Amino acid sequence: MSNDTIMIFGGSGKTGRRVAERLMAKGKHIRFASRSTTPVFDWTDPSGWAAAFDGVDAAYISYQPDLAVPGAVEAIRTLSKLAVEKGVRHLVLLSGRGEDEALAAEDALRTSGAGYTIIRASWFFQNFSESFMLDGIQAGELVLPVGDVLEPFVDADDIADIAAAALIEPGHGGKTYEVTGPRLMTFAEAIAEIGRETGRDIRYKTVPIDDYAATLEEAKIPGEYIWLLRYLFTTVLDGRNESLTDGVFQALRRPPREFSDYVRETAATGIWEVQK
Ligand SMILES: NC(=O)c1ccc[n+]([C@@H]2O[C@H](COP(=O)([O-])OP(=O)(O)OC[C@H]3O[C@@H](n4cnc5c(N)ncnc54)[C@H](OP(=O)(O)O)[C@@H]3O)[C@@H](O)[C@H]2O)c1
């Protein structure tokens, strides 16, 4: 395992970047696969997928845009089979908690014959700082079609710790870790905490899903992305995830990171300030 080459699908993303940092810190040889790498890897074009596994021993897979979208299950099935054919030792798949389609993708990996670890994650803390919620927070008002539902937000750093361990340490093969953070929170509570830490007045406003979708359409957001957000806000955030798990502890023998620690560290970077 010490000379392994590890491929990271989505290596510039929220989790992939963190997995890469951990593996590099351990002196591991890593490669990246996405639309901006050479060779190009694109989830919408299977012609380049087999080449991604040339000389690769293990891989971290974060699918785009989400395992819930049509075609994702077949994509994971195909990629997993290619990995087996190419002699890849182990695959770590990032999955989404509360998504039936993601469960089907997990099964496609499990039945492929590949060695695997699955990380089934709740919503990331980093959606507030590295994703579509950031603009609203910087502008002082986050508008979302979600009310008082509780979500056990989890730190992408915890996910990366688990993924890195599963790729280079024994004991994680055949495991599915369902991971959450340590606290159930509403989106309004999360925004209030960010407001307190930054000293800014950041409002949180709930709108009906159709109004939200209409705003996205006006902003010329692609239809597939609007479909996905509609699905996430109406299906995944319908209360089904209002419970905590001990997945981080199972994998790492330590508790998950606290939202308040993430908020303090992220506020200190200045990312949530009004951008000039
Ligand atoms: N955010 C959450 O709260 C959450 C929770 C649970 C599970 N998940 C799952 O996490 C996964 C996303 O992981 P992430 O948040 O770490 O990634 P991310 O931040 O969304 O980053 C996207 C990465 O994917 C690459 N990419 C984008 N489109 C691509 C395409 N068509 N083909 C190949 N690569 C592509 C990008 O690189 P290029 O631009 O170079 O292509 C980039 O490296 C999704 O499957 C999502 O369902 C997310």
C-alpha cells in the first residue's frame, strides 16, 4: 500500500481537495480526475473513464452533481466494473444521506466485486462557505425553501479524514459509514450562529419551493441544477434526516467536529464578510 497511486475523482471539490491534502501529507502518490484534468474525466462522457484507472490502486469517488440524478446509478455501476477490470484494490464512494437513488448507487458499488468503503453523509458545514449558500450570506440575506426542518450538518473535514483512512489504512473495507455532525440544527439557527460570530446582521428567509425555483430560472440556472435543488429541498429535507448517527466515531474513534468550531475558524478567514 505504501507505493499506491490513489485517484481522486473531483479533486478540486469540497471533499476531494481535503482528501488530497491528507494523502499528500502522508506522502501518498495521488492523481486527479475531473473535467479540468489531463486526461479529461467527465461524468457525462463514459468514453474516457477506463483510462482514469490506468496504474491506479485505489480511488475516492465524489459523483457530480449528485447520486440522486438520473444516470448516476448506471455511472457508478460502470465505473466500479471498470475499476475491477483494471485491478483497482479499493474504492471509497461519497454518498448522500436520505436519498433512495444514492442507496441504489451504493448497491451498484457493493455488487461490483470491488473492495469498497461508503461514506453516506448528511449536509456539509461547507455548504455555507464553499457552495451556493455563500452569496446570500455575504449579501446579508439567505433565502431558501426550507423552514424548521432539522439537519445534522457534518464537517467535510470529517468526511475527508474517513476517506483518507479508508484509502490507506486497514479495517474499513466493506463498511458503510453513515455520518452526521454532533448537533441537529435548522438553517435559521445555523445562519444565526454565523451572524453572531461575524458580528453581521444576516437574515434568513423561507420561501415556497416554486418561488425559489422561479428565481433560479430567472437567473438562468441550468434546469438540471434547479431539478436537483428542488429534490434536495423537498425530498431529502422533509424531516427524514432529523437524527444523529455515530458514523464518524465508528470510523475514526473520535466525535464529529462541532459546527461552532467550523463557524469560528471560517469566520476568521473573512469569507463571510461583505465582498467589495
Ligand atoms: N454538499 C453536501 O452537503 C453533500 C452531502 C452529501 C453528499 N454530497 C455529495 O457530494 C458530491 C460532491 O462532492 P463535493 O461536494 O466534494 O464536490 P464539489 O465541491 O461539488 O466539487 C465538484 C468537483 O467535481 C468536479 N466535476 C464537476 N462536474 C464534473 C463532471 N461533469 N465530470 C467530472 N468531474 C466533475 C469538479 O472539477 P471540474 O470543474 O474540473 O470538473 C470538482 O472537482 C455529490 O455527489 C453530492 O451528492 C454532498
